[in-house]
Amino acid sequence: MANQCDAFPGHGREFRHTENSHDRIYMDYNATTPVAPEVIQATNEALWDAWGNPSSSYVEGMKAKALITRSRENVATMVGGNPEDIFFTSGGTESNNMVLHSAIEHFREQHGDASEGDDGNIPHIISCNVEHDSVKLVAEHLKKKGKADWTSVPVSKVTGRVEADDVVAAVRPTTCLVSIMLANNETGIIMPVGEISERVRSLKQQDKRVRVLIHTDAAQALGKIPVDVKQLGVDYLTIVGHKFYGPRIGALFVNDPGVKTPLYPLLIGGRQERNFRPGTENTPMIAGLGKAAELVTAHLSDYESHMLEIREYLEERLKAVFKDKLQFNNHFQRSDRLPNTCNVSILGQGLQGWRVLSHCKKLLASVGAACHSAHGDRPSPILLSCGVAPEVASNALRLSVGRKTSREDVDAAVEDLQEAVKLLEHGH
């Protein structure tokens, strides 16, 4: 009889990254990351060894439950929270929906349903105009259905970030939630979430009628910069595994759920995740998420410094090759950005980002958010919101590097871009 390692390909052997090779250079890590070898191993081991139902009391179930507990601890450590504050979800979209749903339900529980024409009983949500669709479209939907009012605060065209003054100015007595992403997925600009939280808390102390919950979608920040829920002062924080070399599931941090911070389930079913997120737990994926979080905790400073070095080298090479035909779209005054993100336009007629990428033979990148890829021929709304001219935004490329990206990869990618531009300039 074959042993487990023979029966399951890859079990018990070393895995290798394959995102870059001699014929392709991957620079779209803000869209998704490959799964780390250690994460694949942890997932496979869970499939083999922790297949029992975590709600069962026999050994197989207890083994699965113990693995989920350990993963919860790892995820909590990564964000500076407590294990009991972490809930596993299907991904960032579910986590973000759960936050907006909870804020609205909590407001209704406190104030009752709004009657027609009674704006004082309509909950109010604040976000910014460069949020991910899983916040923006939910807020739009709630407003359209008359379930909430919504203010989308514009980012500054000077800093590329939403300013705390503008968020605070939008707060009303009926504001129930402020949801501001921690870092933008296209520009990499880091938002002043900690300052916003501090200012909103100050408002609450001045006016006891104000009960504003604070949420940040940390999808792009985790695994690239330090993220600490206590320093940020947030009530909710969204965690997305496939952005930091984990599987495509997610988690939600909730500060003391059901006590300090309201949490209402989106789904009705079993009693898993303390009744807040029913459904038999996806043990293998949770194990993978826990391992990915453990890697971030152990190696973040190395990841961050390597990505910063490679991004700076990338921008130096681009400037050397394209000179005055280049514009960086995320170099804003007084703003910090993620260490791995370069948003750049190669100036010239017919050099739209999607055209350039379609003529590249090696480079795998994007013109912006992956969820907007069907509209790649249009200027990015994110860049337009940041004040980038439409003709420049149309030419934008988002180049995001990863943990394994090398200088040799950068050289090959820039050479590929140079050849693609030459072809387009000569009418090919």
C-alpha cells in the first residue's frame, strides 16, 4: 500500500516558488500573491491529519479544533489583537460586508427603524472615494435602498490620502461607522487611520450622542508594513489571506465582540465562531492562513526592507530608461506608501497601460485593481480621484513587487517594457 507521501503529490516534500522564471516576470502582487511553500505544507498536513469536524468531541475533531485555535492565535498576534477577537471568513468581501451590516443593525437596535422622511433615524456611513468595491458598493447599495446615508470623502490631490480633518468634518450625530482603508491597492498610499481614530474618539468624548465605530480594510497593508490594532485604535480590521502569501480566505478582527464592539452575523446556521459566523470551519484553509500570519510575524522586517529595496531599484531603472517620458502617479508630498508599490505612466500617444502590457512578452502586471480589469481601457477612477490627469492615468501601470522579486527580474521587466513601447511607437 502506498504511503501518504506517495498518495498525495507534494506531501512531505519541499515546494518551490514559480511566480518568476526565464519567460515571465510577475509584478502584480497587489492583486494576489502566490501561496508560500510553508503555507502549502500546512494546508496539506491539515487535509491529511485534521480532517475531522471541529465541533466533534472525538480525537479527529479535537485535532481540527486545536489547529483552528492555533491559527486564530497566529492571526491575532500578526495584528496585535487577542485570539477571541478573530473570526474566520471567506475573504475580505465578506469581512467588509459583515462590518457595514453590523454597524447598521446596531444603529437600528439603538434608534429604531427610520420612518419615511425621518432622517434623524437613518444611520450614516463615512468612507473615502478610493475604497475597495467591497466597501464602496455596499455603501452605495445601502443608500439606494434607503437603509443608510453615505458620505464618500475625497482624498487630497496634494497628498493622495484622505485627511483626518475632512473625515471628522463629515461626522454627524447619526454617523455609525467610519470605514477607511489602511493602504490603497493602486497607489500604495497609506491612510492616517490612527489619527482618524484618535480624532473621532475625541469627538465622542465631547458629544455623548456620537457613537462612531471605526473600521479599516487592511488587505493591502498586511505583510508589507507593521499593522497593530491597538495603535490604529480601530474597532474592526479586515484581513485577506491571499494578499500575504496565504490562501483565499480571510478573517475579521473585532475589538471585544458583542461587548465593546457590536457584531451581527450575515448568515444564520450553526453555532460556529461563537454564533457570529456559522458554517463548518474550513480547517485546511484556516491552517494555511495561520501559517501565513506566523510567517509575517517572524519575518516582516525582512520582507519590508527587501520589497523597498527592489521597488526603489525598479523606479531607478525606469527613470534611466524612459527619462522624461515617465510620470510616477503615487509620489505625493507628506504621504507614506507601501514598500512594494510603483504606479507609473509612460507618456505618449498610444501608450495606454493595457496596450503596453499586451505587447510585453514577459511582464505580468496590471493597470490597476484586478476587480476593475474588465475596464482596463479606461483611466483608473482611483488615479483620477488623486488628481492624475486623464491622459496620464490612461497610460498607468501598477507594478507591485514581492518577497522573491530580484534585481534581475526588474532588469528583465524594464527591458520588456522598453521593447513593448518601441513596438507601439513604430505602429505595431
